[in-house]
Amino acid sequence: MFGWEMLKVDRNQYNEKIATFRNVDTGAILEKPFTHANINPPSKAHSELVESNIVNSEGLIDVNPYTLQHSRFENIFAFGDAIAGATTRTQHAAYAQCPVVKHNLF
């Protein structure tokens, strides 16, 4: 549920776990029962990357989505959850991006 911040977890009268989320854009509140969750905590970019202008304002690396080459620094390639853009932040996505970087490096 990209774009939703988890506020709390409670249990209802049936002892089900209920998570309460807030949409970061609209402020809408959503309660959702669940049995398990994968949670990515908020993070920020390393200061070295920010100071060198390698990352954007969100702390992600701006790359060409077809070559995965940095948009400003031609000697930088990036993939996985470090890159900006509409992609999933999963190990599978990073595996799928490896051949692209390998091809373009060669």
C-alpha cells in the first residue's frame, strides 16, 4: 500500500489484527484486517549522496528507466530500491534490472 502510513495496530472483538493507515497525500484513514505484513520504515539518504547531488530530493537516484544510467553522471548506474521512478522495491525487481546494468556497462 504505497503512499499509506501505518498509524497503529489493534485487535477487534474477534481478536483479528486491524491496522490503521493514513494516506500521506489525502489524509484519508483506512482500517484493514491482516494476518501478516511487510513494512518498510521511513528512511533517508546518506549525507554523502545528498551532498554530492547523486540523489534527488526524495533520496533516490535519478536514472534513465531504460538504461539505468544516472541522468546527470554518465559513470553511475543504479538499480533496485535505490532508484527513483515507478518501480517495485523488491528483490525480484533488482534481479530483473541486473542484466540491464550489466549490458550497459559492457
